[in-house]
Amino acid sequence: MRPPQPVWVNLAVAYPVEPSQAYVQEGMDLQAVVPGTLKMWDLTTTGHWVGWAVFAIGNSPASQWLPADALRPRAEPGRSGSSR
């Protein structure tokens, strides 16, 4: 994908967890929606779209394949959203 596209990464979709057991102030927030950059799309063997995205969880950088449902276009001034 050229150029890489700005996206929102929904961590709750990327990292589904069971209902909360407790609130931990210092814990990683896996329910947040964070800004990221989509580098490319690909298809899985089951026909599902996944995107390679770079984003951060708290102060920790991450880059990995994410299900398409976890990614949404993020508008930036002068740029339009992404498409597969």
C-alpha cells in the first residue's frame, strides 16, 4: 500500500477478552481505540482480510497483522481514508 494509510485500531476487537475481573490502573488498556498506520492488506486462507498495522499500546510500539474489523480509516488533513 503506497502510501501507508492512517487508521484507527480498535484494541477491543484486536484483543478480545472476557468481561473485566478487576480494574488495574497501571494495566494495559486493551479496550482503547488508538491511532495507527496501515502498511498493507492481505487475505487469509479462510478469505478474511487482515491488515499489517503499526500502532502503540500505551508507550509500547506494536506492529502486527490485525483483523479488518479492528481497523477503520482515520482522516488526516489533506488525505482521504483507506480502502482494501
